Amino acid sequence: MKKYSPGCLCCGKDCTDNCYFPCTGGEEITDCLICGVDIQLPTPDTTGLDPLVIPNPGCPDEAPCFLCYQWFDRLFAFYFYGDINDRPEQPGQTCDDWNFFWSIDPFSFGYSFEILRANNFRVRAASCWNAQDYNCPYDNDLSLFACDASNVALSGSWTSAGIPANVQLLGNEWDGSCGKLTVTARYTAVEWQVGFSTIPIGDPEECVDPKWTEFIHTFELEYCDCSELFNEFTYIGTETTDSCAGGVDDPCNFAEASIRLKPRPERDAYCGVCTCANCVGQRPDQFLLTVSGPVINGTFVLETIGNIFEGQCFYQYSLPIAACEAFLAFQLQIKCLPCDKLEAFLSIRVVANYYAWIGKTDVFDCGDSPTFNELDSGNGTAPCQLSGHTFQLSFVPA
């Protein structure tokens, strides 16, 4: 592993002098391997429309701020193949002075737009919800353009140009026996509406912004033993800055978040996988696929083959199956949806890259064991007939 990588064996043979996460009581570094920062958010606040807007018939007029889930309820991993905007910055070159941070581009999520502020300063923002995702998991067919979106949006920093919405991990205050890690989350909630502001402004020339509040939430973890590295971070406090037009409540309720470091299941496990499917108590690098039917019967462990792009993750099983000589691989795609929902797609690849069967699940939650609905079994021409089989997906406990 590259020197100065999180959890690497760069400062010693055990966790006591480990480069980024030193701790006591660990054995041969395996007890202090870290994949990233796992954030679990509480239920977001419900946000509505501009009070001056009359919604079209059938359109929603309020919904929880699901964008909070999309931005922050996820695993902020150290290594994964994903959007370049979500890659962590490389930390410093010492064991006791480093930081990682993950940038979030609003244009990658939800109904996004630019807000023109004073001095032509443009800021990207994304609405808390829109007609496509207000009632997860998408059991509506409303047109995005037929309905208005939430009057509250999330954006990056409005007080420091160039600082995007981000999560930051700071460290490490290690004194040889104990240490402290700090996590901060920084973003701005904007009340964006045609009515400009719900409070009177005496002189519009003195205030050109809508209402907004920037939040900087701080959490800390004090630890000594390696096992304590995976305790929940303690909420320390929140710094807020309001606009001249007034403040906005935090729609994400981030102060009530549960934050922990995510351990690697074992030394050779793959860390960076399904950053949005951060299911508590479940492995992120594996799924189980149980198959039963006239040809194939058994349970197969699907290993990750990477997080190719934002919100979609891929797994595969490619060992031979005696009952089907033409078999090459089970291939699984996990799609992450707002509101902590998931959807899975399965294909079975056989000789000559022939996909003998493709199926998908209904939307499911962490910990569920969904079955696949058969869409294509090869119409009798596949080298390995799988009609009449059942396919069930399940999580692997961490």
C-alpha cells in the first residue's frame, strides 16, 4: 500500500505508531484499518414552496429535504472510483498533522441552479426536493417542469469563496497514548423564492441576498484503544452565519447525526464501494446472492468491482459453476436512491459475452433481502437456461 495512506504500515508494525490512526491495543495494524467516515442523518425537516406560489393541481406543496440524505447520509470513503468532486484531498506528510475533505457539487444532485449574488458572485445550489423525488421512492410520474421545487436549497459556503459544501476529517492529536479526531460539515441553506424574503427589508439596496444561513457542524472523537476508534463521534457545536435578509433553519438536522469511522472488514478488503449505501452493520464490499432452481442452486458471494460513478456500484462473482459450464459471471449493479433506498440489477454473463438473464428488484431498504423480478431469460436461446429460477439478494453483516 502507498506510503501515507490511511491505515498503512508506514510508521511502525502495530497500530500504536500507525500513520493516520495510531491507537493502543491493536495487533499488526489489522485493528486500525479505516475505510472512511460513515454519516447517518436523522429525518430531515419538511420544506415547502414560496408562499406566493400556488401549486399546480396534483403537485406537492411540501416534503422532507431529501437532498440532505443525498449529500450527507453516506460513506465518505478514502478510496473509490467516483466523481472527481468527491475525491478527498491528500493530507500532509506527518502522522500528527493531516486532514481529508470531500467536496460536493450541487450540480450532481437534484434540481440545481446558479444564484447570482452581489458583485456577480455566482453560487451553485440544489433544491431540497422536486417533483421527481419528493415522495421517495419515486411512486409518481409528475413532470419536473410541471411542478415547482422546494423553496429551500442547499449550497456551498457563502462566506468564503471557493469553499464548497464539504465534510472534513481533521487529525490527529496523538500524545503517544490517546488521540482526538475532528469531523466538520459545512454547507449553506438558502430560502430561494420568487417573493425574495418572507421578512420585510427596509432598504433593498442594502441587502441583495435571499435569506440564507451557513452551518459549520463540529464533532469529535477522543480515543485511546484501537477498538475506541469506531465509537460514535460526539457532537461539539454548530457555528452559524446569517444573511442580511435573515436566517434559515437547518433542514438537515445535522447536529443529531451519528458519525463513525468505517472499518475495513479485513486487510485485503476493498474500501471504496457504494459510498451512498452506507448501511449500518453491513459490509459495503460484498453481497450474497442465493439462487434456487432446476439448474443452479447455491449462495454466492459477490465482491465489489468498483464504484464507477456517483450513486451506482458494481459487484461480481466469477468462479466456475459446475451445473452451467457456459457460466462466466454474476454481475450486480446497486443503484442508490434518496431516502436511504436502494435498487439492484442483476445479469448473468455466459460464453461470448451473452447475457442469459437480466432482472431487477423493487426499491428496498438496508438489511432487506429482495428478490429479482425476471425480465429476460434468453428466450430459449441462452447456453444456460435459467427460467424458473429464483434469485434473492442479501446483505453481509459487518
